[in-house]
Amino acid sequence: MKLWVKLSFVCTLVFWIGEASAFGQVATDDSLQSLIDRASPNEVIVLEGQTYEEAIHIDKPMTLIGDDETVIKGTGEKPAIHIEGEGVHVENIIIDARDNEARSAILVEGENHTLNKLTIITQNQGISFQHAHDSTITHSAITRTKTAEFSSSMTDRIGNGIDVYHSHRNELKNNRISGVNDGIYIEASENNVVTENDVTNSRYAYHLMFTSGTLLQNNRATNNVTGAMVMGTEGTKVLENRLSHHQGHVHAQGMLLYDVKGAIVQDNEVTENLFGMVVENTMDSIISNNTFIGNYIGVQLQSSENNTMVENDFIQQVVPARSMDTKQNDVKRNFWEGHAGLDMTGDGLSDLPYSADPIFQAVLQHRPAFQLFADSPGFAWMTEMFAQNKEGVFQDAAPALQPFHQTERHEVQVVSFTTYMILFVCIGIAIIPFFIGGRKT
């Protein structure tokens, strides 16, 4: 009988230890770092709703889970959370890095890490991936408290929301980012997936530099300087994104493709931007089935060749298209609202081609201030006068007569220069009698 009792006690003890190992320990009043240091590999630490005023370092596979009131308040010169090694999972924690002097609130290195449901408040960068691979950032929110001072340098990368450098095959999904320098910045990295994110009130929402195989799909960008900045990339896919209301800067644009090879830009909605899309020094790319609505300039194609632009809708643009120094681009079956087409064969395509504006961009290179005259009758007359010079200008040989997408009409807040001219003339006519009367007396 005594032997049976002893065996039962041993079995119960073994079971309890196994359960503790599986579900981990609950954080006590000890420092968080001491709990991490004592944890066994693959252990789970459940944090109670309290504030930990310390910077932590995790370099072994484990899970750290908080609740809605768990806060890690990083101070000093180290990141609030520094992750290395392999297989770290951090979830449901508020990271308060407003008083942190480190470059990033969270620094991630290694591979196979997961960051989920984090709320990050920072004065510098939110999350930095440095040589981090096969990892994910999901359902997290990042805001920057310091007033954004947009840097023109590509080397310091101060204040980005998510910064990915020399990191491959990562997934950034369903994150919300606001008030940063670049929302998601990816450099010198391969085969990263960026989906279902939302970036607002920043410089560039999505910024790709020297990447290959990046997928940018089903994201939103609103009220930034630029929605998607794609530069020096190869094999990029930009699909099903919504880029809107980029108007408050002289270079504001929904999307820029610069020095890009082999990109696929498809099924995007680009609305109410200063420039809908700028394509420059780009080759062997496909731009298809996109909708451009209510932009001041729909598309600007410059110094680009061997691209295909097909079945896009250009609706409610002030200037639908500009072009300079382009050649061998396959442009066809796009819908250009306002184009006076003529269908002689009944195939839904115009037998009269549509040509991009060849004049305005050339003038701006020498006189940038002439941007004010974009919609003036004088420039319209010049465009018609020089219409026979098609060298370096793209032409849609068979424009579609109906749009490809069912879209709602936008109340576009664009006042044309012609309106200003009419108002100016009316005021001038109204005050002439006063001047005439004055001379008579």
C-alpha cells in the first residue's frame, strides 16, 4: 500500500512538471529578464497586466505572451526588445519606447520568429529586421511620437515603421502604421511578402530599394507623400493595392517605378493623387488592369522601354498621360476618358489612337514654375500644334471605348487653371471702368 502511494505521488509530480513545462510560468515580481534567463528552451512565459521598465534580450526559442495591459517600457540605449537566435514568439504586448534612445524599439535577428498583436509607440524606428529570415510581423500597430522630419538619406533610415535590411522570405501582414518616415522599408532583401497593411500620414508608405521578388499585395496607403516607392528592384509584384490622397507635396504620387525591371503592376486602385503613377527608367514590366481615378496627372512615362501597358482605366484625370523619351512600349486597349474615339469595326476599340502629352514635361524641365499652367488653353493649343512629333511619346493605338471596371464617380477636389483664368478675366473686366474713370478726371 505504501509503495502504491509513493508511485502515485511520483506520477503526479511528473505530470505537474510536464504541465508547467508545456504552459510555462506566470511572471511574478521578478524582473522580466530574469524570467527569460531562467526559462527552458521552448517554454511559454505568460505576462500579467503590469509595466516592466527594462530592456529585454531573448536569444533562445521561447514564447512571451502578454495581456491587454502588459507594457514593456524600454529606456536607455538598448532596444526595448532584442531578439536573436531562432524560434522566438512575442505576442499581445505594448512596447512604450518614447523615452528609448535606441535606433529601434524592437531589433530582430536570426530566423523563424513571430511578432503578433504588438502595439508600439516610439520616437525612432518601430521594428528593425537585420539579417532576419523566415519571420513574420502580423496584426501590430506602430505610431511615432516625434514630429516626422523626412530624411532624404537612404542610409540613416531614421524613424521607419518596419525596417527590413538584408532579410529574406519574411511576411509582414495586417499591420497599421502612422506618422513615421517610411511605413515599411525593405532594402537588399529577397522574396518578402507585404500584404493587408495600412500606412497613413508618413513619407513613403511602402518603400522598396534594391530588392528582388517582393510581393506587395492588398495594402492601403492614404495621405502620405508617396504610396508605393519602388526603386532599383527586379521581379516585384504590386497587386490589388489602394493608393489614395497623396496630394500635399510637390512630388506627391500614388506610385513610382524607378529603375525597375520585370515588375508586374496589376489590379491596383490609384485615386486622387497629384501623380497617379510615374514610370521612369523602367523596362520589361507589365502594367495592366489598374484603375486611375481623379488624379491630377494619370500616368507619366519617361525614359522607359519594352514595357506593356494594357487594359487600364484612366477616369477623371486632369492630364491623363505624359510621356518623354520612351520607345518600344506596348500600349493598347486602355480606356482614356474624354478621348474622342471612333469605332468603325464594332470591336469596342477606337480606330483613332490616343497620344500622351509630349509638350508639358519638356517645358517643365526648363521652367518648373510652369506647372501652374498645366490645364491652360495655351498648353492645349501647343500640344495640338506639335502633335505630329511622336518621337519618344507613347501612343495607344487602339484605346478602349468603355472602362473595364465599374467604379463610382469621385468628387474630385481639383480646380483647373482654366477656372482661375476665367475668374481673373472677369475680375479684370469688372475693374476696368474704375481705371478708365480715374483717367478722365
